[in-house]
Amino acid sequence: MIESTAHETELPASETCWALLERVLASVQLHRAPRLREFLSYVGQRSLKDGCGHVHEQEIGVEVFRRPEGYDTSVDNIVRANATELRKRIEAYFESEGLNETLIMEIPRGSYVPVFRHRPAKTEIAPASMVIAGVSVFEPPKEIPIALPASRPRRGMLFALIVAVATIVVLAYGCLTLWIENRAVHRTFYAWEYSPSVATFWSGFLGSSPDTDIVMSDAFFKLAQDLTKKSFTLNDYLSRSYVAELMAEEKSPEAREIIGKVSAWSSGNSNHLSLARRILALDPLGKSIHLYYARDYTPDLIKKDNVILLGSVITNPWDGLFDSRLNFTVKLEGDNSSAIVNRAPAAGEQDIYKRTDSVGYCVVAYLPNPNSNGKILIIEGTTVEATEAGGDFLLSENQLSNLQKMLHGNDLPYFELLLKTSQVRGTPFIATIQTYRIYPNQH
């Protein structure tokens, strides 16, 4: 929709409106929000390209958020919640990056169709020296001579010097105190920088560029594989064909409805979430590291960002992109338990490492991303406790220091570790290196 005020004689063309919408889509405010970008692109397409004056909430839920046809919008408010966030980000664009835009776009409350209007002209304030009707509005005052004493008493000069020196000393002391306090605060929030081995490894993920994405596992993805007794790929996950297969096996309409609702939730594991929080704590201001659920992640980000994948390929389908590059990989056995396959066993190594009730295994893989402009870190265990133990290994100064000694260098090459972990249900205890591979030529 395009609005105009009484003072505007020309309405903005739809091409102009579409160009503005594309600039908003490419803005910093929406750069890291793929679903909000898809939301805005869809309603813009329906409004500007298709000529629709109204877009229904349920239509957006089905087309953008992959909800099933006819879902209950009174129960599932995902469209309304995302619309509120989208409105905030559009407003932020016009207050910052789009400050000089002559056209403004907004999505009014109660509607999902973008509205465009001309930005009101800024009111100019007449300068002080402006002349109106031949009369000067402001004339600078005439200089008034000030008589200064020919000399100042020597005692007064000495007092002024003492005051100046005292002021400098006080200011210097204040600056030193602030510096010490700021350093103490920095050490509290960025304690990892003062652990040499931890800093060596994690500095590559916490620089200014590129950003680092933590991608959580999806508990429902594993459940679907357990119920169907099938393995699904990343393509199955992105197309949601695995949900269709699961529904096809259910005869009850009520069960299919429940599957449709549960499959749309972002559901991770509490152990993985706990580990993600400890990694996020390395960047307390959130400048470099961002958290995603597996279903909200997109392929374009994995090409340009550093990526940390939590969970095995059974629970995190994004691991499948790198499975062919790994020597150690997690596979699901017939009893729904996991094991580690050693594709090229060295002398003294096993072909397969099976977990028990008290012993698990975790693969930690540190590799370049597909475009070699970032880093990939995969932490996948045979259990959620083993995955958490693998993450704890990478956050431990003692463990990383021992790894540096084992690899004979401070600068760690790309590597794969097979860690053996001890655990009780819900709690990992310790992780030790069972065997490893290094890839120095990939740097």
C-alpha cells in the first residue's frame, strides 16, 4: 500500500517502493534474521507485485513459517510475535542506516501489508545573520573593552599554580583508578584472554570478522529417525520431507496434527544449551557469537561465518555437510544407541568405539569452512553428556595446554580428536584423548 499526505502530489511508484524494501532486506537490522527477511519479502511480494491489499495471518504462517494448512492462529502466535519484532527492526533502519531515505516504509499494527509514504521535509531554522525585509535579525554585539590590571600580585600567581598542579594530580589519580577498575572488569568478563592456551584456540572464533554461529541440535529430528527407523539427510531436513514421512505412518488425524505442531518448535537439548551458554560467555557483549537453532539456520551463513555445530549428525543435520571430510563419525546402531566409526584405523586403534552406560565418546573436529575464509568446529558425542564433555575439554586451559604439548606447538593445526568420556546420566565427568588426526596442510 502507498499513502500520501495532502501536500504530496505524486505517489511513489511501486518500483521505487520495491527498491526501498530491498534496501531494508539488505540492512544490518535484518542481516542476521533470515526468517524476518523472508517474512518481509513475502508480504512485500504479495502487496507490490501481486497487488493484494490484505495478507492473512494464517497465509503467512503456512508460507513463511511452514505451519500446516488450517492451523489454529489463536493457539500459535508465531506470525504476530515475528511481526512485532519486524516492525521494530524496520523502525530502527529508518532511524540509523536509512536516515536519509526520502521514502518511509512501515507495517501498521493490525495489518501485515507494508505501507509507504514520503518522509516529511525537515524544518530549516533561519541562521542568526539572516536578513528579513531588509532588517538584520541579529547583529553581533560590539566589542566592549575590558581593562586588565597591568600585573598580578606574585602571591596570586603562586596560588593559581598550586591549584593547577593539584587539579592535574587529582585528574591523573582518577584516570588511573578508572583504568584499574576497567581492567578488573575486563578480566572478570574476558577471563579466557588470560588463559594462554584457551586464548590461542578461541581467539580465532572471537575476532571482529567473521562472526561465529553456534548451531544447536534438534531433538525432534532424532525422534523422527527413531520412530521411522530411517536416516534423513540435510536436504530432507530443509525440505521437511522427514515430517511428511512420519505423518504418513500415523493413521490418526489427531496424531498428525500433534506431529505438525511439535515439528515446528525449535527444540534443543538442555546439555547442549548449557554448553552453548558457556561458549557464549566468552563474548559477553554478543559482538561475535550468535546462537541459532538448527531449523533457523541457513546455508548462506555457513559459507561466510565461523560455525560451531553441537550434537551428532543424528541430532544436528548440518553436520552432514562435513561428514565426508571426517575420519571419525557418529553412526546410529540398531538399538538406537550411537557409536564412533573409525574409517581409517591406525595401528592399535579400533574400527568402532561403542559407548556403555558409564563411558561415551566424542568427536571434536576443527576444520576450515567450505570457502576457507572461516573455521568449523564440530562437537558430536555418542550421548548428550559426551558432547558436553567435548565442549568442556575445549574450554579447559589444562586440557588445551596438554593438547598443544601433544601436537608440539602453540599454534594448533586443524585436527580431529576422539575423546573418551566418563559420565552418569545427565552429567559428564572427564574427557581424555583416545586418538587424533591433524591436518596441517589445510591451513
